[in-house]
Amino acid sequence: MRNPNLPNLITALLAVAIVALSLTIAPVHAERIKDLATIQGVRDNQLLGYGLVVGLDGSGDKVGSSPFTQQSLRSMLTQLGIVVPPNINLNPKNVAAVTVHAMLPPFAKPGQEIDVTVSSIGDAKSLRGGSLLMTPLKGIDGQVYAIAQGNLVVGGLSSEGADGSKVTINIPSSGRVPGGATVERSVPTPFGDDAMLTLNLKSGDFTTVQRVTDAINKAIGGGTAFAVDATSVKVNAPKNIGQRVGFVSLVENLEVDPAAAVARVIVNSRTGTVVINSTVRVSPAAVSHGSLTVTISENAQVSQPNPLAAGTTVVTPQSDVSVQEGGSRMFVFDPGVTLDTVVRAVNQVGAGPSDLVAILEALKQAGALKADLVVI
């Protein structure tokens, strides 16, 4: 017997399937504006300071090679009311002079905590187990923006034996203090000063700038945004700071399809790394790449005279030289082939990284590689 509700059930299932399909076919390449651009004036600020790490297990700076550590230690004790006679040489083997640096995020307020990185500037072997003493962190203007202090987290380890043997894991002369600095002063930002906000693309492109402008005008209204150049977009924003925050939240979550990247091949001459992006194309070309192997082997021949002869034993060198050319195969690139075809064709001839670089350079010289070849 046929179920009378079957058509309705099938219709409902089809509706659910269509909705699920529509959710899965959302634009794959769409990116949020907050991932493509930054707001001009809203940025991190670098902080730097000089301090002392104490509590080391004899792995601190040496007496003769780091005089600034002794000076700093003497100055610190003087500020604490302890007078050290001038003729007394301090032994800072449990102390290390360090630099402390941190990034002060935008809109950071007094009382908030930021992470700091501590690095030895003397000859301390390890900072493991040490504590950073109170260190002021200054900006480029010489003003103190944070105070750092705390126990170090060091990921490295170093151990040395009496016979001179040594084992080192990672870098023991550098560490971090999570939340080790307290912000004392905030950095003023022009976020609420100007009537317009400026969005700067992380990678300048005329097409992407125009798409960002169109997305903002479509979502908020015509004339809200206009492109300045290949990197910047000006946006009319509310003057009220509370409304401006909500406005920026709306803008930075708009999705944009960025333009395809410029066709580029990156070659690292030191490591042999080759990166080819998806927009690289190759014109019709035929490539043949072979290798020439020269092998030289030395075989020493010993000439031994007869027992009754008045001769001496002579060692005669004998060299065998052989030349072998590896089997090279020619492959042809059809017009406008893509990255997959290029990689597959090169792999078929068994080319290594250095061979691949030679092939790409030859294709570029022949005018067949439609991309920028960048060697770093």
C-alpha cells in the first residue's frame, strides 16, 4: 500500500538537500576585508629594554668578558641602598645581561599585560631557571610604555661535561615571559580623529582595491568608499566613536573575492626551494634536459721486482675515467598549460630542484614562461 505522505516527505528531503547544497557552494575564494587590509594608524608598536636575569645556576656572564653586567649589577645594588666598595669585583656567574623586547598592540590600556622576549647579550650559556628583574620598556620616542618582570620560560637546554663535551638543545640563551610586562601608558591612535578611515591592502592590487570599494558601497551605500590607489581605500565613517566601532566591525566582515595573484615563480638559490603559483602559464615549448656524469676512479698498481733483481718496489697510479650521459627525454608544453602540467612534465623527466631551476630559467630566456622569475 502506498504511503500518502510519501510525496510530501520527498519534497521535504529535497528542500533540505537544496539548502545544504547552497550552504556548501559558498564562494570558496571569498575573503573578509579584515584579512585583506588593515586600518591606517592601527598597528603594533615595538618596545625595547635592557635588564638583568638572576637566579641562574652558574650559567651567567663571565667576569672578564662582560663588564657591563658587573656595572649593571653594581648600579642596581646602589639603587637598593647597598654600597659595594670600588675595589670589590662582583662575580656575575648567576646573573646575565639581557635585552627585553615586546610588541605593544594597538589600543592597549594601562594595566593590561603583554608577552616579552628575553635574549642574552653577554656570554651567558643558558637563561634556564632565571628571573627577569624589573625592566622598563621604551618606545622609539624614549618614553616608558611598559614594565617587565617575571620568571623565564626557556625551551632550550645546554649541558657541558668536564672533558669539554657539550650537548645543546634549541636555544637556551633566549626565553619568554608570558604576560610578563604591564602596560603603563597607551599609545594614541588616529582612529577617531579623521572623518574618513583608510584601508590599506596587505598586497596592493588595482582589481582587489576596486572589488573592496564595490563591496563596501553595495553593503552600506553608494559613495561610502572610493579607491585612492592600488593599495588604499578611503571610507566615510561615523564621527561618533561608538558608532565608528560598529561601522568598522561591519566593514571588516564583508567578503570580497581577491584578484588572482601576479604570475610569479620564486626560486630560493640557497635551499633549492621552488614555488610556482597557480597563475603561471607556459607558451608552446619543447624542453630536453639531460645530465652528464664523469666518474674518475684511482687504482694503485704495485710493481714488485724479482727477488734477485736489484730493484725497488714502485707504486704506479692508474686512473680510469668514464663519461656517461643520462637519458634525456624531450617533452612539449602546449599553449597555455597550467601549473599542474608544468610540474607533472618536469617530474616525468626526473628533474631535481637544481634541474628545475635550470629548466625554468631556460623557459624564461626563451620567452615561453609567462611569469616573473624571482630569485631570492
